[in-house]
Amino acid sequence: MNKISVKNRATHAPARPRQRWNPTDLALIAVFAALLAGSVAIPGVNVGALGVPITLQTLVVSLCGLVLGFGRGVAAVSLYILLGLAGLPIFSGFRAGPAVLASPSAGYIIGFIVGVAVIGLLTPWALRARFKPAALFAAAVAGMLLIHASGVAGFMAKGMGLWTAVVTDAIYLPGDIIKNVLAVVIALSLHRAFPDLLVRRRK
């Protein structure tokens, strides 16, 4: 009797967060890092005097957090950045190498990691919320604001005043809001198709 009860409990045990990465997790990290690298193939739109282009990178960063969650999302973005710093021409404008960290884009590149971390942390909550689209969008916006805050800090590190840096950064906000809407639509579709993306069933 006890054995049957234990077996039934194991069969009907609830989902739990992923604790270890399996080959599928590693493949997803690699795929999203490649997607982030490939996003620079679409020419960016240069705006402002500093020449920081509007690209699809922030769309993919949001997707990394909304689809992969915290750990794998941070890993995918970090892998992308490490490969770029190692010399692969996968930053905007097909730039590469450590010199990118001395460019006006440096703040945004560093902010990608902070942004995806926050989005990934908020995503499990958002998927449990009553209004998932709104909750996922809120998570994406939270990460976006941190990316922009890092971008402002990067501008100031180049000698720009605070107000000027904020105004310069504001140029990118409307496009990023639209990209976050697209990221939420894509993420919702993926989570419907693959409901166990962020959880693993007990065996």
C-alpha cells in the first residue's frame, strides 16, 4: 500500500524549476547566442551624433530572458558577448574585439547581461500571472530600462552630461518598446508550443 502511494505521488508530482542543464538546454543557449549574433546581419539605423545604431539586438535579448529564463538567458547573452570580445565580428556594424568596450555602445552591451537577468528572473512570475501578455511585457520593459540605464552610464563615461545622455538615449526607447511587444508575441507562442521550456517534470 505504501509503495503504491509513493508511486502515485511521484507520478502526479508538480513541475519544478530546472536545476541542471541537459543537452537540450545547452543547444538552446547556443541557438539563442547565434540568433543574437545573426541579428546584426540586418543593417542598423544610425541615429544621434555618437553613431550607436538601432538594431534588433534588444529584441533578441528580451527573447532570451522571456524564453530561456534567468540562467540560460544570461548564459546565451554572455556567450554572445564573449565570442564578440574574442574577435568574432558579431557586434553591431560587424565590429569585434575588446576595443568595443571603449565605444559609445559599451554601456548597452554590458547592459544586455543585466537586462536579460532581470527579464529571466521575472518571466516565471509573468507566466503564472492572470494576464500573461501584460506581465511578460512588464518583465521585458524592466529589463529594457536597465539596458538603457547602462547605456546612459556608458554615454556619461565618454564625457557626456547626464541630461544630454538621457535625451540621447531616449531616441532608442520607442523602437525598443515596439521590439518588446514583438518579443512577447513570439515568447507566448513558444511557451504555448513548448510548455516545459522553463520547468522539468519530476520523474
